[in-house]
Amino acid sequence: MTSQPHAAQFRQAGAPGLAGPDAVLFVDRMQAVGSRALIANVEAQGFVEQAGGHALPVIVTDGAIGTSYVAAPHSAYALYPRAELDLVDLGWMRVPAGMAIAAADRLLRSLDINRAVQIDNWLLSTCLHGDWKGEGLADLRQRLAARFPGHYLLIRSVDDWSCPELTTALRADGWMLLPCRQIWVTDDLQRDWAVRKSVKNDGRKLAQSGLMVEDVARLTDADAARVAELYAMLYIAKYSTLNPQYTPGWMQLAVESGLFHLRVARECTGQIMAAVGIVARGGIATNPMMGYDTQRPQSDGLYRIASWLVGDFALRHGLRLHGSAGAGHFKQQRGARSQIDCMAIHAAHLPAARRWPLRGIAAALETLAVPQLKQRML
């Protein structure tokens, strides 16, 4: 019986590129067609700023409530946690957690937290910052605060594991770090991932599936529609409408701009059954886009296959793996450990009434939310 995927199951349409994404192409396309043509639940404008020789996409939102958390901190800290109360067993903590989330909802609305300028935001669940270590941060902050005096300045996906130098620079420049998610990271794929029995079983599932793995260099209209459909089956229909509602046009832009590397698993008919979008920056891989045919029986193991494709990519390219948030037990069984991901906020240019409450929120998250995230592996 075949124990692991064999070479004949892999078809590479183009060499996987590990170069950084094209910020100018990314922003120009969004401005040309509008953000909602790419992500149905994001309303934003964008432009590119330079900081220390790095081209960074800057996303501007003007306060709309109810859009995806990738561009709306109110959704990240109030609406999404509220939705997850119905999915997670918190026991006796459910009632106080609900009250705390309701209070955060009211407070963040009053602060107009979604009126924000978001630096290096690629509108993904995890925005790796690559080789940007905070060079030019202070000058960039001053320019943006002067241009947008009524907006918060934000940087998502900040942590001491994936971007320690940037995190240090943000603290030194006076940014507040608000805990946001518990993420799952793997330091050495050969040591921590490949040797696991669960990982070998996942590889065996792919080997027995008969699926063909393809590294996609150019995404056709039909395949883009299928990938968007698979993503929506998982992240929108199964999880939350607050996840980014990516369109086929977004999938094509992500591949074209180098935002992520696309791996798919096809049936012999050519039908895509699972897909992962892998971002590789600064020696780290993460998969902010995943989808599979949820109508297939669980015994097909499509989620396990999709997850294996990500780990295999990181292993082949000698990358560390940022597993993002969620499915903590599954990821821990496959060698991951937890870190706390933060959102960095600068508000020194704003009135005290919009500035000081954030310190209380940060303290509450650190003392109340983070211990629960760790204890319950959320």
C-alpha cells in the first residue's frame, strides 16, 4: 500500500516564486476595479507608501461597520468574537465573555475605530511583513498622521516570532500593541512536522486519494471561479461571513501579483477539490487562503490534504510555518506551538477621548482574553 505521495502526483506548471508580492500591481488593480469587486465585504481605498526602501500597501477605511475583519478592527475585536461564542464551549465563561464583547462593541463604535489607515495590509487573515523590519517607520507615521489627522494608524499581524525587529521598532516608536489572536507556528518543519505520525497519515491520505497536486502559475477564469467557490464553502458558509469574501478576480490578482503561491489538488477529470494560497516572505510561509469541497465526505480527508500541501511547501523551501489562528489541537498535533498575534495602533495625533480608552482595552485583552485563548487553545 502506498504510504506517501509519489512524484507522479505532483505537476508544476511554473516554478514556485518566493519573491515578494508586487504592491503597486496589487493596489492599482484594487483602485481600478474597486475593493468590493475583489473582496465583496471590504470597502477601502489604497495607495503605496515607501518606508526604508520597502513598498508597502496602505489601506484606508472610513468607519463602515460590519465589513471583514481584514480591514475592520471593530469586526476583529467585537463582531467576530461574538459570532464565535456560538461555536466554542466556554462553559461558565460564556456569559461574562458575552458581556465583555458587548462592552467592547459599544466602546469601539464610539471611538470610530474603523476610521483607520492600515500599513502593509494585504487584506489577508495574516499579513507577513517580510523583510521590512521597521525602517522608516517614524517618518512614515508622521506623513500618514499629517495626511489623515482623523484616522487611527494600524499595522496588523505583529508578533515576536514572525517580525521581532518590526515589533521592537513599533514599541520604540510609541505604538500600542493590542492582543488579537492566538496563532500556531512551526520553527523547523523537518524536526517538528515531517516526523509526526499525524503528518505521515495526512500524506498517506493524499497518496491514496488519486488527486494530482499542481503548482499553478496562471489561473484561468474557470479555475479561479472554482477556487473562490471552494474557499467560500469553508470560510464563508462553514465559519463566518466576516471572513474576507474573495471573488474569482481576487484569486487571479493574488496569483498574478505574487501575493500568494497557489497549490491545488485535482481529480483525474481536472476538477479542483482542494486549494491553498501560500504566502512566502522573510523565510516564513503562511496560508491565508484555503478551500476544499465540503460536500465530500469527511473520510476523503480534504482538509488534511490541504493542510499537508502547505507544510510540504514550507518543508521543500526551507521555510518556517505560520499556521495562523484556529484548529489549535489539529496544528499542535502536527508540531506547532502557540504565539500571540497583535494589532499595532498609533493614536497620539488623535484627541484624548479616542486615544486613552485603547490602553484600557489593551490591558483587558492582556489580562483576561489572552489567558483564555491559551487555556482553551482558541
